[in-house]
Amino acid sequence: MKAQESPKHKQGARARTRKTRPLFTFGLNKERDYFVENLSMLLAGGMPILGVLDAIVKETRSRRMKTIIASLKANIESGSSLWKALAESRLFPKHAVSLIRLGEESGKLTDNLKVVAIEQEKDRVFKSKLRSAMMYPVFVLSLTAIIGVGIAWFILPKLATVFAQLNIKLPLMTKILIGAGTFLGVHGRFVIPAGIIGILLLFFFTFSFSKTKFVGQFLLFFLPGVNGLIKEIEIARFGYLLGTLLEAGLPITHALDSLASATEISPYRKLYAHIRDSVEDGNSIQKSFAAFRTTSSLIPAPIQQLIVAGEQSGTLAQILIKIGQTFSEKADITTKNLTVILEPILLVIVWLGVVAVALAVILPIYSLVGGFNADHGTP
């Protein structure tokens, strides 16, 4: 018969349960990188894991990170392994936990922790490349929109009052401008904030919300220049991450599953999941590529041939890492070129807006002067 647990034992179990609940880890990228780098270094120096956690928590400023480390320590003290404690904390993605588990079981924990630290840094670099490429056009267009709203809200109502007093036939462009100015003069304090909130919500649901951001990804895939950059970044991630995981000893199906969970681009996630399922069924990567309808549009044919050659020669991990390095360099060049290409396009967009407003203001004045000369005779 099972012995009855004492109240003290039950209380300790409840305390451990509270400590091991998944904690909120969003926004802890820097703290997470600092944690894994120091964990690897101190363990390599021969310190015990509990001493390492005590040393790291003293240098940690974030309260959330301190709570997570305290939870890790409590789990390890109660007999849990490091990888299980990290899995429960959800501080690292699945593939990183898999690497740490593999390192613990094979006696190469410090080496695999270094791989995790490098991989986390690479993943952040890949994401920042796309953000930096889009930052300039978003900034210019946002600034243009703010100036346009300011003109429409504060200047157009006054112009509308002036033009309404003129007994002349106004061009259509001016009528639209006057109508917008009159409307904003009356309802601007309600319409402008509502419009800004609506645009922010539209942007959030198009590019950030997990269930609908595939729409934004679909739109980006059709933007010239941007679609090429996305492909280069994703192929670089594919090559580097998959090659690193395979080189560290992770089974290919687990590595592909980790790759599918790491990417945010829906078409590539579907491709990786397909390759994982196909390989799990006993097929080669070559057959897996051929069975997926849009493989060629996501991964160029020469890269597919390189991967197939690596699979057949037993050097798949090394070739994948080389592909990752090559496409990472290409993405750097494309990021710089994209800014240069977008600059004249943005200037044309801004110029068209300025010309439209200028014509709407100047044409009525020109008509008024022409009518005045016709009434009084031209000298």
C-alpha cells in the first residue's frame, strides 16, 4: 500500500509545482543570451550547476530572469536534469533544449551550450536583417503620413474657408481637398485618433498576430526586392540551423522539426514539416524535395542539388553550414542594395503627394487670376 504523504511533503511538492510553472519569457533575448554564454563558460571551468546558477543570478538585473533562474535551481535541486528544467521554463526553443539534452547525455554539454549561444545569436541576426531593410521605408512613409495629416487637419480647413468665399468654379482635385479639410475641421479630433488606431490594428493583424500574419507574409513575397531578401535570409537560416543541429548529433527528423518551429515564414514552415514527415517515412531528401510542389520557388535548384550531393556523400552538415554562410553574406548585400533601390521610389511617392496638394491649391488661384484679367481686360 502506498504510504500517506506528510503535510510537509505535500507543501514542498506544491511549492515545487508553483516554481516550475511556465513563466513569461517574452522580451528576454539579451538576458537569455547572457545566461547561456555564462552557463557554458562556467560549466567548462568545472563549477557545479547550482553554483553556476547562483553566480549568474547575482549579475542578472531582470526580475523575470531572476525568477526563471530560481525556478531552474528549484527543479534541479529536486532531482530534475538541466534540459528538463529548461524545457519547463520555456526559456529556450525546442531545438535548443534538444541540443542541451543531447549534450547532457553524451557528456558534451559545454560544447552544445556554445552551439546554442551561437545559434541564438545567428537567429537574432537573421531577423534583424529583414527589420533593418524595412525600417527606412516605414520611417519615410510614416513621416510623410504624419505631415500629410497635419496639413489636412490644420491647414486645409482654413483653405476651405477661403475657397468657399470665392465665386469661381473649382477643379475636382480642389473640391476633394476642400471636402477633406472641412470634414477634418469638424470631426478631426475623433477621426484622426480612430484612423491611427485602425492602421496600427491592421498592421498588427497583418504582420504580427500569429493566426493572420500569413497575409502579411504573402504580401511581402510579392514585393520586388523584399521577396528576394526573405528567401536569402530563410535559406541562410535553413542551412546554418539544420547544419549546426546535424553536426551536433541531433537526428535529422528532430532537427527538421526544430527548424520548422524556428521559422516564422509559413511557406518555409510547410516545406520543412513536409521534409520531416517524408524523411520519417524513409524517403531521401531528394525525393522529399521532388514531392513538394513549390520547392523550386523556395529553394533554388542549384542549392537543392548541393544538399542532395551532401546527403549522398555523407557531408550534409558541412554543406548546409556552407550554404548558410554564403546566403547570410548575400542577405547582407541585398539589405544594403534594397535601401538604395527603395530610396528613389519613396522620393517619387512623396513628390506625387506634394504635387497633388500644390496643384489643388494653385489651380483655383490661377483660375481666379484668369477670371480677373478677363473681367478687367489684359494690359
